[in-house]
Amino acid sequence: PQLPHGYMPLPSFWKVVEDSLQQSGAQLRAFCQAFETVTPSPGAQPLTPAEERKVLSLVSKHGPDKLYQVTSNISGSKDLDLTLLRGQIVALLQGMDTKGNTSRWLVDAGGPRGFVPAAKLRPY
């Protein structure tokens, strides 16, 4: 919204700011609800801005076809295992572990790299 020109008493100015923020917030909520009804994706978590930045960096490093989403929480038990939360995005580095076991994949979690069970990943 265009702010009125000239000087305005501070309380009035903050009222204008607050009103426009509330209006934007309402529009954003309406948009999010509409978006969720259009794209029902089971179990997809909304990404935080930090996660989004991480995903963009993973895409630029590894390409979009290497991205996977964690389908349930993973708590790493062995050395080099990663502990990840459901909904996190990782990039596939290798479809096996050091012993050639294809049920454990080497992934880049946007910083830490390690092994996770392949069964708990789905293409993003």
C-alpha cells in the first residue's frame, strides 16, 4: 500500500503499518490454505527458509534428480550414520555404503555427510 506523503504523527504511522501487515498476513494465510488444498502431498513438511536455502545449495551442487526427502525420523546408530528429521531434504551421493550395502545410502544433508537407510528416503 502507498503510504500517504508528508508527515504523519507516529501513532497513526504505526497504525497504517500494522493494518497493512495484518492484511498481508491474512492474504498469505488464505494463499497457503488454497495452496494446500490444491496440492495434497502426504507427509510433506513445509520448508523453513533455512531448509529452503539448503535445498537450493544441494540442487546447485548435485542437481534436482539427486534430491530425496526423509520419510520418517532417522537416528543414526553406527559411525558415519546421520540423524535426520522427517521432512528434511538430502542429496544422494552414493546408492550404497562402504561395504557395498545398497540399503544404506551416502547422502549430503547440506553440510554433514553420512549414511541413512535407503528405505526412509523418497525422491523429492
